[in-house]
Amino acid sequence: MSQKAPTDMSLLDSAVSLRGVTKHFVQWQRDNTGRGILQNLLKPEKKEIAALEDVSFTIRRGEFVAYAGPNGAGKSTTMKLLSGMLLPTSGEISVMGMSPQKQRRELMARLGVLFGNRTELWWDHPVIQSFEWKKVVWDIPEPLYRKNLEMVTELLELGGLLKTFARELSLGQRMRADLAMMLLHSPELILLDEPTLGLDVIAKRQMIDFLKQINRENGVTIVVTSHDMDDLEEMAQRILMISGGTIAYDGSFDGLREITGNLTRFTIAMDNGAAPSFASGRLLKAENGVYEFEVDLMRHPIQSILSHLADADGVKDVEINKAPIEQVIAELYKSWREI
């Protein structure tokens, strides 16, 4: 899978553009043995780590893009480069038509950033005081602040939490409050690093529904990373996958399935409980006369499979589902490690 170069488009249509971006880090090596301590003083050893290597991609305004990859692939590094927290070793970065290196102050007025393991809320103060602090420090006009506060309070169900101390919030409540705070200045682009990390089912559902809504109704451009691929597939229309510091895939989730063979699950219920004759599939599970098979539709056309099942004796019901995206991604990671 080759890396895609950004298409030619006006910067006015581009929310994010990376061209040939490389980011290397230097790690100082330490040895705490007697001889190693002396070596550290006289001739310290350093190691260069390539976090990103010649990365190029473009994200249009209004897109909802998933950014995924295994641990250490370069996801968080990319997010920090886009927000101006890190500088690239080489290459060009444009975010909302601005340079994160040279125009960070102007960019932050149009950008929202949320890292799932961090909070900007004042720990020993009610949530509303953190919101009021942002209004003053960011110089958010009163009408805009009131409008956005009303919106996030209603959509994220924060009414009963505004007077609660941040330290007393559950993880899901804190994440909703952090997301609300990030949106108070009406950012046009938001960068989310693991926003559903550790959330329970209900809190995750609220987060996903809200993000999809502001993308759809307000045209907010969203770039999100997560290790939960099912969440990413539900939220985003496009996925960028990074491996070893380079873009390994840029396209749709259905395209990912085609790369791994278009794996599909067939669940077959039998009248008599006997195992069906199904040579096209690999048996995954059998329980109480219900059998689940995995089939590669690239190798076995669905028409022939359905014809075979229609002629089989004892078939009571058949259910067809796509293979979980988690499995598809796992197959890709495995193939990348073998390269």
C-alpha cells in the first residue's frame, strides 16, 4: 500500500495539509553501571528516532477523518505537530491556511484540541468557573459564549454538572465537560486524541453522537485518533492509517476490508442442530444449533454461497454481517510487521 500525495486543491478548501513532513527525536542513552556513568559524562551516546518519515496528506474542510495505527506509529506526534506543540524536522504543514510554527496564536483561535488523558478543567473549582475563565482569557465575545454554552450544555447534558467540582466528576462526565470547554470559542477544526478512552457504553454513545452532529450540522472538521476501531468506523467517513511513521492507507473503511479479502460473517441456524455442510467458510463458533463461519467473499462469490445454503437441508435462518473492523485492522497490522 503506497502513500498518497495530497491532491492539488486550493488552501481555502483545505483544513489540514502535510507535505513531506518528517519528525525525528533524539534520545540520550543512559547506562547506570560504574563504567557507564563515566561514559555518560565523557562521551554521551544518543539515538535518533524517526517518528514520521516523509508524510503527506490533505484533509478538506468539513471532513470527519480517523487517524489510526499501532502504538508508536506516529499518531500523537502528528496531532502535536498540527497544533504547534512540536516542530517538524522538515516538510511543510498548513492548518486552516496557517503555519502552526509561525502563526500558533492565530491558529488556536480557530482550533480545538482534546487529549483523552488530559484535562483543562480547574480541579478544585466548579466546571462553570473553568468555562468562565476561558471566556475571559480567550476573549470570547459574550453573545458567542452564551450561545455556545447553551448549545453544549443541552447537547452534552451538562446542566446538572456545571456547579460540580471537576475532581468529583466521573471520567465520562469529565470528558463531556472538556469537550464542551474546547468548543466554547467555535473552533472550525478539532483534533481529538483518544476521546473515548476509558468511557463506558453510555458516555461513549453520547460522545460519538455529539461529534457526528457538530460535523454534520455545523461543518466542523474533525480529526480523531482511537484504538477502538469500531468507534472510528462509526464516526468517520475516511481513515488515514500510519505505520512505521509513514502513511500506509488513505481511503474508506470498506476499502480496508477489500485489502484483507472482504471477510464476512455467516451465522447459520439449523433446524436439527446438525452442523451444516459449508466448505466455503471457516467455523468460528458453534452453540445450540447456531454456527458462525467466516468467509472471504473475494474468493467465494456470495451468489454461490447463497445458492448452496438454499439447497442445504435443515437451514432455518442465515444472517450475514461484515467482519468486525477490529479484525480487519489486526490482519493489516500483522501484515505490516511481516514486511
